[in-house]
Amino acid sequence: MSSPDTTLSRRQFLKLTGTAGAAAVLGGGLTAFAPLPAYAAPPEEDGLLYGTCGVCSMGCAYVAHMSNGRIVRLSGNPKDQTAEGKLCVRGYSAIRLLYDPDRLKYPMKRTNPEKGVGVDPGWVRITWDEALDLTASKLKEVRDAYGPQAIMLVARPKDWQKHFAKSIGTPNHIAHNNTCYSTHDVVWRAMVTGKGKTWTVDYEHSQYILAFGWDGMGKSKNHWGRAVNTALANGAKLVVFDPRLSITAAKAHGWIPIKPGTDLAVLLAMIRTIVNEELYDKEFVANYTAGLEQLREAVQEYTPEWAAGISEVPAETIARIAREFAATKPAVIAHHKRDAGGPNYTNSWRTAQCFVILDTLVGSIDRPGGHILDRKHKLPAFDEIFQFPAYPDTIKGPRIDGLDRFSAFKALGKGSFSTLAEGILSQDPYPVKAMVVWKHNLLAFPNPPRMMEAIKTLDFVAVSDILPSEMAQLADVVLPDYTFFEGSGLNPRTYHAMYSQVALRDPLPPLGDVKSFSSVVVNVLKKMGLGEYVPEGMSGRALANAQIATLETTVEAIRGAGGMWGEEEPLEPKTEFGTPSGKIELYSTVLEENGYDPLPRWVEPRAVLNDQYPLHLLIWRKPWERMSQSQNDPILAEFCPENCATMNPELAQKVGVGEGDYVWVESHVNKIKVRVHLTAGIRPDCVAVDHGFGHWSRDLSVAYNMGGNDGDLIPNLTVAEQLEAGCPGMAALMEDVAVKVYKA
Amino acid sequence: MAKAMLIDTSNCLFCNACTVECKRENDVVIGKQIFWTEMLTHEVGEYPNVRQYYHKRACNHCTEAGCVEACPTGALYHHPDGFVVLDQDKCNGCGYCSQACPFHIPQLDVANPLTGEAKSNKCTFCVQRTANGGATACSMACPFGAIAFGERDELLVQGNERVAALQAKGVTKARLYGEHEMGGLHVLYVLEEEPEVYGLPSAPQYPATISLWQKIVQPLGSVTLGATVLGILGAFFVVRRNIRMEEVK
């Protein structure tokens, strides 16, 4: 599908952007941007910048090829062990985010107090002084009248963001983790690391890769797609359990279309088979683990026959895969975030726990071909570089998202998107009045319409972002932020860190009148009268300089070495782990202390299919989509303008629809209208919706009104419901919902 | 030495890194479904015994290229390195190249809605890069080892080795496509299935009329044009002579 206003070549498009932007400045609309420099004819590359991609947390190091001060091309940094000279489709496309004509380019304030879908905020351009004054005075008003807890920061838990919330004195620093990977995080912390999930997996040297809902190859994860391809070329076997034929499944030796939400049953039976038949790595288990005997006892009831009845996977298949997995070395369970062990079902955290147990039983924790523990270079912490007084005690108080009720998750210092709306609306445990949001979109919440209702009750909302997102449309003040191209500093390798290595980030001069969030933090804290938390010289630049100094090198030297710091070192397998016993705890004393059964148990999913809602909802992401942030890219929109309800022809026939027809997908909370896409590669009792679409911000000129948001179908939760679900990681239950489909 | 690309579909993850980098590098028109390279999915079988194959579809740069034969303006021609270049400045938008292509690759785009002026569109092998010692944008972009760029002889060896490895792993239908087709393609494919599964004809050929067109009709056209010009000139001189005769009288 194409619309007339996207029918432009790149050069025309950029030229027109200039004039349209200039015209809009006079009009004062949200798209009122200063013109961007247009491309000159075929660019002569005249320099380069090093940096790290901010599209996903893999953070691949890039080389930006420059011409006349403009980035014309990106390539992967060949010196980076993660990027290996390549980026992924989302990384290459980020150049169009940087130069997106719809970008937020100067601060604005709202003049229309009404908020909602289709409501014109009546934006007026203001200066940074006005924007920071307004933000600081509103936050101070709320803090003085209601206390610091009445202010929320919705942001990923990074240095400056944490410092901002803590300096204000609010416990309410809320991140998206329980919609993303909190289940993995809590079990890794409890059983192995003492500090959360590890990210590096040595797929390249694995000989047996077993995946449950993991689609790392289909999410264009740069290093992993390449590493698994290499492993396959070296004779590795890849087996994928997934209700949908994902791209990873299409590359596998076996695709097993398991019933959604039942992976745990298969895993428990696999553990039973491996333990009872003594197929585990005896040396590894004896030396580095604790609790095998208790585990053996706990899994006896979970026979492959029992698991077959639940999962619809034949018992022989389960037993065969268990034996193959244990017999082939090295073997690894592929997992990352929103796979079967992600926060999708009430039992997903037990699934994640079984992943750790199976990887441990075959000796694949911190061994070649397995999950590699943290070798991230430790740069000096924020509070080691800047001196400021202790944060107020109020940061330890109860939270509006109820995180304090989940001790095992609270210890990780993250947050819950699923419970925030009901917390705000019920004013339980107290009323909150103001919110500062940094780069989280409304569409990322479960049940965004409900979250919007909650936001509307707030007295003040400030949003720092790059694009005019739906969250920005609900703001009272918009604080335009840097893209990752415009930021600077150091980025230690985490997603593929076989050895300690740090990437340099050269800053691109910022486009438009934008400010980094660190600068917002410094200024707002000062203007709020919290100057004691902003010591003289505190800045993003100062932080980077102090960190570079600890590497005993200079920016010039790192640039001279190709933008990377750190020498390759051989992998020295760890023999001590971050648990109370120093062993990998198959019987988890940390879970026990936090009030959970220390051993894995079968747990029923929450959603039950019924006559009214007879289908499972599956959520996935196309390789080129960057959550809800890439749909405004005109090239991506050209080959994928909207998302779909992907279904089996058998289901489509029942519903009476064909390829390309519009259908409603409806859960008990909302419904969305999307086109049908047919494939034989999905269970007939499932409908799969891909994520990222359904934008209603009119200022996203390409993405506006295309497709539907899968998040609308996901119920948000109360803290009580979250407690009842029983997950220590507060899993937002992103797919634990039944739906129906009918012709639109 | 002939240059080529080797597309190893067994490594392709349908990510479209090639698509976006091609459009950026070559300034391909956006929003009109014009692609110099695009990704296709091919599905075989019924649930639950279903397989999916991914394939990068673009100009195959034939040695015996129907488009080059058919092009009346010289906009399509073979580069000395073997691949087929399209010079849009010389293209008159006649569309014969599309009809002549056994793979149905060239796309016509109405570049100017006022005059109706159209241009053909297809992969140029990133001639601006490859003619200067560089590689194609898609091969530089591909993160997963599915696109190699290099000397055709070497890629043939590499492709055949890969096919042998796949066969040894039980992919019995694995094959190399493009070694001999159309006199030898400059885009070679490692396939895991029959070519038809990927929409590639197993015995591609261009319509005989295309050859007829360039070898006979076009020269004939030139002869006819020449005769017409001569005729007009002749008439002009006859008329002028007659006028002068009138004047003399």
C-alpha cells in the first residue's frame, strides 16, 4: 500500500521536508521543524564517527560514514565482537529515524487541556528555559503539596534516570521490564548470578540449540542470527517449539507446534527424563550445583505422557529430544526476552526456571557453546564519579505499581507496566499527580486505552522523546531528546561479551533544538531547589571523561584503534556463582526466602479458551520492526505498511475470511481491526498479531492510522491480580489471554 | 574477470537488510512499490508439515540478457565485468525489457505524472560502487552470510561446496542455480528446493521475438527510418527545385 504523500524519492523527500518544515514553523504545529540539511548529490564520504546502535539492547558498534556533516551510511564496526562488521536491518534503518522530518525538534507546551485520541494538543513552541522552568515548577508544586511519591518517572533504569527519581525522593521509577523479561531476570538472579539475566550466548560453538518460542533469528538479532547460521553450518541441530512457524522454526531441523502456554510441561518432563536416566553432566552437576536430589523428587510426577496430554506434543518426541539434548555437547536452550520463558503466562517464570535447570544439567552455564556469564567491563559507577548527599529515605516507600510487594523482583530495581494504570486510578497506596516519561510509548503498555485514562487524571505530564509518539500527544510539555547518534560516552559490550570490551560513542552534533536527558535532569533538579544533587560540573560529558580516564587511555587513542577498547582474552570458565551457596542452585534458596517454592512445579495458564473466546493470542515482531518506533520509516512502511492477524487457512475458513480481508480480533478488554494473513505455519487454534502498529498520533505522518496495536488486547492488572498470578517477576501476562476473530 | 553475487538462501533470515540498504544506496523511489531487490517467502506443505523458504528476488544479470537485446536506446548494457547496467538517463520507458526478462524483473515507474515519462527500474549491481572496486550495498549489508560478492569463478566453487555440504546434511534437493541458465547468471543461488519453489524457472529463456526484435526489426526500423529521411530529403529537393524552376520561369 502506498499513499501519495510517500511517493517520493529520497532526495525529493528530503528537499520537500525542508520546505514543509519551514512552512510548518510559521503554523506552529507539532511538525513545525526547522529544515534539515538535504543530501547533496551522490555523497563523497569525508569522515567517520564511531558509535553504538540504540535500536535494541544488543548495542552493536557502528561506523557512521559522513559527508558534509551528515551521516550518509552506516556499517558495523569490524573490531566489535558483537557487530563483527555488520548491523541489522533496524540498525541500518536508524539513519531514517535520525533524519525523520517528523522528529521532535524543539520544546513545546500544550495549550488544549483536553487529552485523548484525535484531540489536538494545541502545541506552542517554547524555549528550553521555559520548558525546564515549567517542568521544575510543576514537579515542585506536586512534591510540596503531596510529597515526592506523587511524582513518577517512567524510564529505563539508567544512571541519569535513576539519579533523577532518587534525588526527587520518589520510589516510583517505573520501567517496562515486566512486559519484557522480568521472569528470566528473577530466576537467573535467584539461581545463578545474584544480579539478573546474562545476555551472552555462545551459539557459534553449540552443537544442539533448543528453543521454546525464541525467535532470535527472526528478530534480526545481529550477532545471534550469524552465530546460529555458523553453528548450523558446523553441524549443529536446531529444534524449535513454537505455536507459530517463526523464522527460527523455518530454519530448524524440527518445528514442534506446541499448544501455547504449555512449554513448562514439556520442560518438566525433559528434566525428569534427563535426571532419571542419569544423562546429565555428572562432573558439572557434582562440582557446581546444589539441589539435584530435591529436584529429582520434585519432577517425578511429570512424565512425558503427562506432558503430552497438556502440550499436545507426543511423549516419544519429548523423551527423544530430552535424550538428544543431554547427549549432544555443547547443548543450549536459546532464550532472550519474550520467548516462552518471557512474561507471557502465569507459568512462564517456571518455564524460565526450567531453562536454567536444563542448561545447568548439561553443563552449559559459562562454558563454551552455552550461556556466558557477565564479562562486561565495569566502568566506575555514577556515584563514584559524582559526589552528592545520600538520597532521601522516601525512595524506599511503597510504590504505585506495587513492585514493593514482589521482593525478588524489587531487588532488581526495575518496574511494572501492567499495574501502573490501576495504581494511578485507584490512588492505591496514595495519589500520584505528575509523571515524567523518557522514551516509553503509551502503546507499549498492556491495555493502552486504560493507561491513557490514568494519565488523563494527572496534573502534569512531561515527555522526553525523539518522535511525536502517542505518549508525547498526552504531554503538557514535550522535551525533545537526542537519538543515540547524538549521544556520547562509552558502551561496554554485554550481548556478546566473550571478553571485556568497550565501544566508543562519538557524538553527532544534535539536530534541531534538542537536549540530552542528562541535561534535563541537571537543569530540572537545580530549578526544583535540589541543587545539592547536582554537584558543580555534573554532566554527561563529565561522566564520559571520568570513565575514559579509568581505562587509562584517551578518546583519540580509542579512535585510532578503530573505536573499540579491550583485548581479546581466552574464556576462563567461572567456578563460583552469585548465589548464597556459590553454586548454581537447582533448589533455589533465594526463591524460598522470598516465599516461592524453590523447585519447579506445573502451573496452569490463566486464560482458558471458551465458546466466546476460542483462540489463543500470539504476539510477535517482524525482523525489521523496532517495537513501536519504526513504523514512521517510509522504506519499512513501503514493504510492511500495517500489521496482520496471521492465521491458519482452516481457521480463516471457519471465520469466513480470506487473505487481505479485515477482521476484528477481540479479547475481553478491547478489539483491534487488522488484515488477515494466511499461512499453514500456525496452529489453527491461534491468531498471531505482530507488534508495533496502531499509531494514532497524527504527527507520525507515515505510521498514523496503520494497523492495530496488539497491546490493546492485553488486560492490564491490579496488584491483587498480579499477586494471585504468583509470579515473583510480576509477569504482565502478555499472551495469557483468549480472543475471538470475526469479519470486520 | 566476471563479477557475481552468491545468494545462499539457506542462510537468509528474511530480515530485509538488503532491501533497505539497496533503496538507500541507489536512491530508489519510495512509496510506489518499486524495489531493485525484494524479499519473498515461499511456503510448501500443509500444517503441521510445512516448510518456509526465503529468497532475495532481484535482477539475475544474465549473460544472454533479453533486456539488453530488447532495449532500443542502449540504456541496458553489459558492463565489462559481466553484469547488466541500466542507465535510467537513456531509458525511454518503452517497457520492452520487462517483457523480455524471463524472470519478470524490470519494473516501469511513471517518473513524471505530467508528461507520463516512465523509467525502467532494476538492480544495477551498484555499478557506482562495483565499477570502482567496491561491493554491492546488499552484500555489504547482509548480517547473516546470505549474500557474497566477488569473482564469479570463485563464487561458483563456493556455491558448489555449500550445496555439497547441505546435501551431506540431508538437504537432498540442494542445488546451485545460475551456473548455466541464460548463458550463466551473475547472481548465483544456493537453493534448498526445486527452483520453481522459489519462483525461478528451471529452464529460463527469453521470447524468441526479442532476438528477432533487435537483430531484425530494429535494423529494419533503422533502414525504414533512413529511407523515410531520404524520401523526405528527396521530396524537399524536388519541391525546392520545382520552386526554383518556378522562379526561373
